[in-house]
Amino acid sequence: MHKEKVLIIKLGYSETLDGEIGKITSLGDVLRSTVLLPLYKDAQVTWLIDEISFPLLKGNPYIHRILSYDITSVLQLQSERFDTVINLEKVPGLCAFSDSLKAWRRYGFRFDPENGVALAYDGSQHVLEICMDPRHKKTTKKYWEEILFEMVGAKWQGEVCILGYKPKSPIRYDIGFNYDVGKKWPNKAWPMEYWKELERLIGNKYSISWQQGLKNIEDYFEWINSCHIIITNDSLGLHISNALNKKTIALYGPTLSSEIYIQYGTKLLPRVDYDCIPCLSPRCMQSKSCMNYIEPKMVYDAIENILK
């Protein structure tokens, strides 16, 4: 019996619902895209990645084959036949590569040979509109996962992303401080002095661990798994926490909180009347960032509500 062959192209060079294309791989966007995999649980799935993303997908039971994006993989895939190709990258070169593949069905983004830009297949045009028009993005009251499912003609039923790695660490800490936001979106960071103030507020009432695993992603998985609650900016750690079914307190300012589905936990937003929130920009134009208006006491109260 023929198993459906599916190719997913998601390297993280462009975020699915963001118009920006950069050189820093968005690991969070790659992990979030695994939410689609249960749709293809009976298929033979190949995933094309940037090599840095490999630990996020390694061991995933829904993925038959993981290929790094290089000339060898490109030539191999161009010689194969697929039933379905899902291209979640808006990089023009990747769109052109995706269009060159032999497939019966195509979802996501395609190449415009006249203008050399990314366009959308049927079902994904609204996603391209969300990417290119920040005002439209802010008024789209749908979860990211819901929109991704619509791109492939399916209905989201509350599925979450799937981490292939299976942590072995027991719960060691009540609370984990996931403070690092990486280089791509420095504007997402909660001020370090607020993290320290929160630590003072908590005192000896609960055990605290500051983020570990900054140099080794598998250590990072283990650290998140070792915490009962994760307090986090909008970052990769948030999505890993979700995948590991952790109680999560997510701190939002410049990015769109309504896009993010959190299984267990809560979202906290700035208490300030800035009309730019969310600005959807990696850098703040205000004299004082909106993230300064999520007071440590707000986070402490959220901890108490979860642990009471």
C-alpha cells in the first residue's frame, strides 16, 4: 500500500506570520510548525531544515527523515516525487526550489518568476496579507496554530507542537526564570532588574532556577523540564514549555499575545496606555519600553494563582 509522501520545508529563515526575512534562524518558528505533524501521522514525512534546528526535530515520531538544506539534499529532493509539499518559507529562493519539486499538492508559499518574490498558494493568501500588513495582523484574532492549519486546508483542534527529544530530568525547581530572548528580538526582554526584584519578592517561599542550557539545547530541554512553572518572554523557551506541558507565565509587549496558545498558564501584558502595543518591531521607539510596565508584583501574583 502506498504511503503518502509529504515534504515540509521549514528552515526558520522567515517566520510564518511575519514579513521579515533574516539570517538568524527562528528556532521557535520551526518548533511551532511541528503542530501540523499529527495531520500526517500515517504519511512518510520528510522535513527540510537548517542544520541548527536538528535537535528540535530529532526523535520526532511523526518525521521519517530529516534533511539539512544543502546542495546534496536539493538535488536528491528534485529527483523524488511527493504527494504533498508544504513550503512554510517566504524566502524567494526557497519558494523557487519548492516549485521545482514534483508534487500533486502544494501548500504555503510559491515563487513569482516575474517579480522574484514570494506569493501564496490557494489557502495561504490571507497568511501573506497578515505578513505584509501589520494592521491586518493585529486584527486577526486567531491563534498561530489555527492559521497554520488553514494553510493546509485543515481545522485546528487544539494540537500543540511536538518536541522529539524526551527529557529525563525530574522536577527540581518550583520556578524557572527563562530570561534570555536571543539576538533577533531584543525588544521582547523583560528588564533584568525586574527578574531580580521578582526573585526578592519570592524569597524562600519557592525554589528558583535561572535559565540554564544557553550553550547546549538538550541541556536547555532538560532544564525546562526540571521546573514546575516557567516564567518566560515570548521566545523559544515558551514553545518548549508548551510542548512539555509546563505551567507557563508568558510576558508580552511588542509581540502579539493573541497569536499564542498556552495550554497551561497565563499571559501578562503591560499596564500602560501606549497606542503602539503591540508594535511588532524588534526595537523600541519609546523612551521606556512597554516591557517595563509589567511589574514584578504582577508576575508574583500570577505565580501565587497557579500554585495556590
